[in-house]
Amino acid sequence: MMVNILLFCYIFVCISLIVFNVFYVLETQFLRKKMKKETQKWQKDIEKQVQYLKDYQRISRKHQKHLRKKLKFVLQLLAYTNALDTFERETIIDYLKQTHMIWRELAVDYLKKNNMKKAYFAYVVSKYAVDCQNEYRPILHTLILYLKDSTIYCHENVLKALCKLGNIQSIENALSIFNSEQWFHHRKLIADNLIHFQGDKNELMKVLWNHINDWNDNMMSAIVEFISRCHGAYEVEFLQYLQTSTTPLEVRLAIIRYFHTCTYEPVRNVLYSFLDKDMKEDEKLTIVAAFALDRYPGEKTVILLKNALHHHNWYVRYNAASSLKNLNVPYEELEDILNGQDNYARDILTYIYSRQEDI
């Protein structure tokens, strides 16, 4: 009897899964067809408005009302953006400038929706906002409100949108919230977004760097990476903080990477010091310094890098060998390592050179 019941339950579950899959496939096909149909509708509407704009220097009020009504629904917003993607950017740039009021109103509507929908709306703003910053200012406060109780996807897309809109105060406010709420957002993601800031990057660097004593290590290392990738002139300030032992380790590491991108002769001796002594407590400084020294050629640089090949840490040896290679150190100067007794030093040097097909 028990076996029959179990068999019946098994058959019932199998049939249920089959029915579910059938309905899922049918629904997916239906939604795909519906999305295609709606996208085509939006394409025609946009084409008409582009022509209307040429004739009357504005989009029609009827179209504006249609946008306000339809784009409150995420599926319609998706179809609309799919339609926008079919046009060349230059073709619809004036059209997009005419829609800034609609985006402001929609931002408030999407504030009431779930995190996934808010994240998508923020992404849409980041993708389709155009160079009319003053008109978009009212939307900035609303987007910052999206950050509360949201996901990492929403955080990322809000940052993208704020950087696209190019307002320094909104970026500062958003990152201050990240810091005060102790939300983790990878420094590379933050730096990548800041790189695409549409306003005055030099002024943004200045404002963000002023928080060196206020914001956490992850945030400030992201700011240093942003400044580094923009080649900001912060050599003097960064050298001072690099030499200060109380500066957080992650920030010091980011500063060393900055000096690899933006060479600065006075930092040479500081980098030497990280290789010239055993820094067990901050071994990461030795690792990154070995990487950065390929931009500071010289006899002492070669000596220290060769000594670093004997370091117990594999990453120090790897970076030292790579830097020697990048400095085009002659093969003859490396014979004492290649013919020496330290197998680890010989192996890493042979690996780096052979990998790059120079031996």
C-alpha cells in the first residue's frame, strides 16, 4: 500500500513538472512575441516624433502623455528602450533631450517599486540621459533615495546614472551614504563609474580627496584609483600620505599603483625602502612596490629587484621578475640568478622570460 502511495506521488510530481514546463515555455513565447510587437510600436512612435521634432522643434504633447502613462510599467519601459537601441544615437539625441521631464516624473514612480525595477530604471537613465544637466537636477535626489534598503545592482546602476548626469554634489552625497551605511561596493566598480563622470573630473577629484580622513579604506582607495586612471596631479599629496605609517594600508597600496601610472622621481626612495627592508607586517607594500619599480630604472632598482627574487613570498618574486623583464635588463646581468643555488629565484625568472619568448 505504501509503495503504491509513493508511486502515485512520484507520478503526480512528474506530471506537475511537465505541465509547469509546458506553461512556462508557452508564456515565454507569448511574452517574447508581445515584446517584439510592443518594440515595433515604439519604433514607429519614435520615428514619428523625430520627424515631428524637425518640423515643430519639440515632441508632441500626445506623445509625452503616452510616455508618462506607459513607461510606468517595466515591460513597456523595456520595449521602449529596445526600440531606442535600434536607432543611431545621433538620430535621436534631440528627441532624448526633449524627454527629460518624463524621466523626472518616472523616477518618482519607480521609487515605489521593488529593487529590481528601481535598478533597471537607474540603468535606463544612465544609458539614455544626455547632456542637459540642469534639466536633470531634480532627478538626482530621487535617484539617491533609491539607495536605501536596495541591492548591489541598484547601488551600481544609481552610481552609473549619477556619473552620467555629471553632478559633483550628488556623487559626493551618494558615496557619503555608502560610507556612513558601511555598504561594501568594490573599489574597482566605484572607480570605473567615476571614470565616466560627465562633469568636471578635476573638481570631482578635489571634492572626493578632501574626504581622506572621513571615508573608509575601500572608498578612499577607489578615489585614488580614479585619480590615477585620470592622471590627476596629486603627486605631492599622495607622497605625503604614502610616507605616513598611519595611512590605511589599502590606500597606501592604491597610491603606489598611482605612482606606477604617474611617475614621480621623489617617490623612488620610498619604493626602495619597501624592498630594502623586511616588512613582515605590511608585506603587501613590498609586493606592489616590486610591481611599480619597472617605471623607475636605475642601478639600485635592478639590485633591489634581483634581491627580491629571493623573497619568501611568491608574489614579490613574480613582480620583481616581471619588472626586471619590463626594464629590459640584459640577460648577462641575470646569470648570477640563473646559475645560482636559489631554485625559486631561478624558476620564477625563467618562467617570466620564457613566457614572453625572450629566452
